[in-house]
Amino acid sequence: MDEMISHARKEFPNEACGILAGKEKKVSKVYKMTNTEKNPMRYFMDSKEHFKIIKAMRSEGLQMVGIYHSHPNVRPYPSSHDVELAFYPDSSYVIVSIINSIPEVRSFRIVNGIVNEEELKLEH
């Protein structure tokens, strides 16, 4: 959680994005990605970087369990653009909002354009 929030603050005023890797829906590694859009309202991951990360995850025996991005200026709910980019129905889509001094983080499943919020559990 701290890595995603830190990344969101570092990339402000633009959106940050990344991949969450692990096993059985549990995140064990955060891969910070480059937002090629360099935009406060949109993100798109660099395709070459994405390919390298997928290869690295496989070599470490990890799976992509989620994708995260930040909302620097709005609440953490998927925009229409976010829904369009939801290419992985088995993945969680985590949004980190840093509009307020205390970040708000929410997780969603997006399948065929349908957005459903899911519970986000933190374990130490």
C-alpha cells in the first residue's frame, strides 16, 4: 500500500500506474510502471516495459493479480477511460486517490464494462 501511495505522490500531478504481482490474489510485489500519457486524468503503461515485467513475474513464479493507478484530482472510482483499459477480467483494479491529505484506496473488478467494488484487505 505504501509503495502505491508513494508512487502516486511522486508522479503528481500526473497519474501513476503499475502492476501488482503475487499468488492467489495476494500481492507480494509492486512493479511501478511508466505512464506514457503523462497526464493527470489518464494513464497508459509502456508496452515494452509491460512485456519485461510480465517476463520477470513469470521467472519469479508470480502472477499479475492487479493493476493500480492513481487519481491525483478525483475520488477513487473507475473513469470511463479506466473501464476501457480493463483488459484483464481476472485482475483487480486498484485506484489510489491523493486528492485529500489522507489517501483513499479502493479496489474493483471490471468485467465486460461492469464495475464491481471488491474488499481490500491489508495483511502485515
